[in-house]
Amino acid sequence: MADKPLGIAVIGAGRIGTLRARLAAKHPSVGFLAISDINLDRAKALAETSNAHFYSDNNEEVISRPEVNAVIVSTPEQLHAAPIKKALELGKPVLVEKPISFSLQEADEILEVLKRTNGKLNIGYSRRFKECYLRAKEQVLHQRLGKIIGGTARVYNSRAQAFSILKRDPHATPVVDVLTYYVDLMCWLLEDQATPVEIIARGQTGIFREAGFPIDDVTWAIITFSDGAVINLGISYALPERYPTLGQSDRLELLGLEGTMIIDDDHMDHILYSDRGVPHAYVPDHQVNMAFLGSNTAGDWACGDFWGPLGNETRSWLDALITGQPTMHTTPNQARINLETTLAIELAVRTGEAVKLPLKP
């Protein structure tokens, strides 16, 4: 520990927790790694895979260990609050998966503890760490578009992944769980300019409601920002089960008074077809014959290491713990805005009316 000063606790041994733990285990500054999951067998399995020093099915026990000085929370979203607050109370920095929670009340409780403890909390919106969006942010920082007056972003995925997410947690709707990435990206790109103030949205029902989930197949929203900029966001996670995307196929455009920027992130530039099938990184026991390589949201294992947004994000956070340098992670306050905006999109769909921000209690 003297030579490797970081002791990391990973709370939640699911897919993302597994990636975070394996990345932490490879980091040169991590000298202690502990795993917690309500399923002890799963915690043990990840501990063995990542060569962790300790594992348990008790989150508080793991977070409280003296060797642990920073915590990664990768539990299902509705279980974020307790481990975040416990870690902050003990003065340990936290990286938590997006969204910060599924309710504004719980988000506010987390922010209250953060303020009282003067702690450190980062929210894992890993799209920020995808190279194309980092390049976009750099151009905006140089003001090459001038004032941004409008833009659009849309994201597609297959119903196979949507059903996998919904079976894990029916509250993790495509809007709150996925479109939140693009709310965050737009707010990040416009962060020095404006914030969302009004939402108009419409949805189309079908496949998911027939399967018993009260969500829409397609949702489109118009977000007006405080300076008048208008952003259109859309999502459909109802594409055919064998659609070639392995995560997110997306496109983002920005319109400025002095320029425009278009980011084509559909991944149709690298296509694989295999009679043997291509495994889906997110959905167990699911594979496709044709795949858009590079569309896995988190990134990809290649040649013994993990590459892509989640790898960049995790390493950046671990580096920052050592160096104290700022990172591009979403702040707690912005994470709350993201949550409020996505909840407002769903409210606008339900009511058919324009929704003003901030939302009324």
C-alpha cells in the first residue's frame, strides 16, 4: 500500500462493476481491491477474476474497511443511494454509474450528504469519454461554432438489449437510463451557455407495452434552453432483436452561428458478418450474425485490455485520485439536471403538455 496508495471498493459485481474492478486491478496505483455484491457467489467470482483482496455480500463492511479509500458504486440504479452516502460519510471519494438515482428526492438526499461532508462524487456518464465527443467538446471550448442555437441527437438499439435492461429494473426506461447520456452530452457542450428550461415530447407505444412494460417504443423530445437554443433528442430501443448494433448507434449534430458539427456514431464503418455468430456484450446468451463493431457502449476487450469510453473514464478517475487534476466527469449538480430533464421528458409524453423546469415538487 505504501507504493500503491489506492484502495478501491467496487460495490456491485454486475457487468459494469466487473469492468470497473478489472480495470482498477490493472491500474498501477491500486494496491488493494475489495468487491461487494448481494449475491456472495457473484462477489467471489469477480474477486477471483480481478485478484481482489477481499469480498463480501455486505456493502457497508467493504466500504468501511480501513484499506479502502475510494469507492465505485455499480449497483442497480435504485440501490445507489445507500452506498454513496456511506462512503461520503466516511470521507471516501465516489464514482457512481449514471443516473445518480431514479428520483429527485433521492438525488437531493445524496447532494445534501455531499454538501455536509464536503465530499467528492463523480457520476459515470461514459459517453463523455468517447473520443468523438471529447473532440467535439474541444471544438466548443475553442468557440469554433460560435453561439450554439440548436442541435439534435438520436440513439438506436435493439429490443433484445431493452428487454434485458427492463427485466433487471423496470424503472430503467430507455429515456431515464439511456437518453440521459445525450441530455448530459448536450448540457456538457452547452454548459457555459445555458441550461434546459422547457420540454415538449411525444412517444409511440407498441412492443414494450404488449410485453407488460409501461414504456414507449419511440420517444422524441424538444428541449428549449435558457438562452433560446433548441435541442431535439430521440430514442428507440425497439429495433428488431437481431439488429446489428451491440450497444448504442447514435448521431449528434450541433448548429452554431459560426459553424456546425456533425458526429456520425452509427458504427456502420466497421461491420462483421460471421456464420459462427457474434456474442452480445450486454445480453447473455444472445448473439447476432452481423455486428456493428465499436457499437458496444462501454467499449471492447482487445488484445488483453479494455478499450473505449468506460476504460477511459475509469482510468481518468483513478488518475485524478492520485494527481488531484480535474476530469471531464459529470458533476453531481449536472447529474441532477440530467435526471430532472429525463423525468420531464417522460412527464411531457404522459401529459401531452409542455413541461417547465425546474419540476414542481
